[in-house]
Amino acid sequence: MTAGRALWTWVAVCVAGAALVLLAAGRDWFTATYGARKVAVSAAELAPALGPAAWAALAAVVAVLATRGVWRRAVGVAMALCGVGTVVWAWQGSRAGAALEVAAQQIPMARTGDLDLAPTVAWPLAAGAGGLLLVGAGIVAVLKGAGWPGMSDRYDRHGSGPGGAAAAGGAPSERALWDAIDLGADPTVGPDDGPAGGREIDREAGRETGRETGREENPAAGRDDGER
């Protein structure tokens, strides 16, 4: 697998993990029943940090694409920490005791022992799975991220020297033109405009000068040339 394909596979895994966490963070994880009354207990009440952790992971994906070297590893560590936090918060939010406390606060005069609690297991599991994906993605970014391409590679693909893109056969990029100006070179001069081209122009100018001088010294020859 090429470095570019590995990078975009990693991006897809990160997006999938963050999407799972965001999906679970917007759902009800428990339903508490007290007599005829039912109260839904949401993930936002049980684990309010899940949503911010998922958005932070998505921001880390963009940061990995924009950075290189040590900074990319640092972002990978941050993503792994987001994943660890997500797994911990999903586990804490899936506990029945936490859900009973939240439901009891919403039902006046109700005690936790009087509530009948029905969990929705799928959503805590989805949040935990998304967190594990983020942990794995962060570790991969730390270990393998140095070999992945970055956003700036398209500017450096043909070299950073003046006229590097032109030497590769394509039109010079805007960055290459500015680099050439900084080094005192003329980026508008093509390969045919070098010293050899200048000598050819000088020879043509010399021939024209010689012809004009000959006509001035021998007007009759000039008239004969005109008649012919």
C-alpha cells in the first residue's frame, strides 16, 4: 500500500470512529419507568464529554494532514487520548447507577429503588467501539505518520529550487517563481533564452549591421540588389 493510500485509509477509519461516537452521543441510553411515567436518560446527561471528544478527533485528522514530523506525532498522541477518554466515558455512562441518579432527579419524590430501568446497550457499545478506533488511529499516526504525505507536498513535488517545476517539464508553480526572484534569477527566461540564445541574437545583429554598412559604402550595389 502506498503512503498516500495508507493516509486516506487512516482518515476513513478516524471519520468512522468519530461518527460512531457522535451518533451514540445523541441517543438515549436508558429509559426509566416510575409507575406510568417514563423518563429517557440521554448520553448527553450520562457522558457529556463524548461529543466534544469526537469533534476534537475530527480536528486532529485535519491537523495530521497539515503537519509533519514531531507535530504530527503530537497530534496522534492527542487523538489517542481522545479515544481513551471516549472509552472511559462510555463505560461510565453505561452503568445503571449513573442512569438511576439522573432519572431520579427528573422525577420528584422518586427514589432510585422505585425506578425500573431499561438500558439500550447498542449505543454505549457504539461509543466504545468508536473510541477504540480513535485510540488505534492515534497510535498508527504516532508510529507511521512520518511517512505519510502532507498538504505542502504538492508545492515541493518538483523541488524547491528556482525553476524546479520547469525543469521537470511542466509550467513553473507560483512558489517556484517567487523562489527564483528571491535568488536574483529571472523566472521569465526560458531554456532557449540563455547565453547561447544571446550569442545567436548578437550574430544576427552583426549581420544586419554589416549589410547596412555595405549599402552605405556602395550605393550602386544596393540599387542592383533592389533591382534584382
